[in-house]
Amino acid sequence: MQTSWVEKHKSYEQAEQERWEQRRWELTRYLVSQDRRSVVLGKLNLSDAAIARRARQLADATIEELRNNKMQHGHGKGSK
């Protein structure tokens, strides 16, 4: 059975979404590690929960901005 254009498009969109989620996860992990390092060095006074919340918020905002920039410059396919 041949795959329809719609199925291929949905598959592409799903793969693209998974790539963005992977980037978001990697960025969040990086930000948490940097904040924890700052806590150890005495430069930052935050709980683990506050560090995680701060990292998620920053990662979400950063990834959303990157996605929007990609769409505006015509490198993305489809809609958000």
C-alpha cells in the first residue's frame, strides 16, 4: 500500500515536533546543570525545584523563539 501525501506530511510534522522536544529537553538539562554549578559556587541561592522551574521556563521561551524565527524566515514547513 502506498503512503499518501497527508500521511507523509503528518509523519514529517511529528518528527519535527519530536526534534524540537529533544532540543527543549537538552537545553533544560544544560540550564539546570549551569544553575546547580552556580549554587555550588555560591553565586546563586535557589532550591532544586526553583532551578528546574527556571530552566523549563527559559528553555520553553528559547525554543519557542527559535521555532518562530525558523517559521518567519521560511525554513519551516507547515504550521506550528
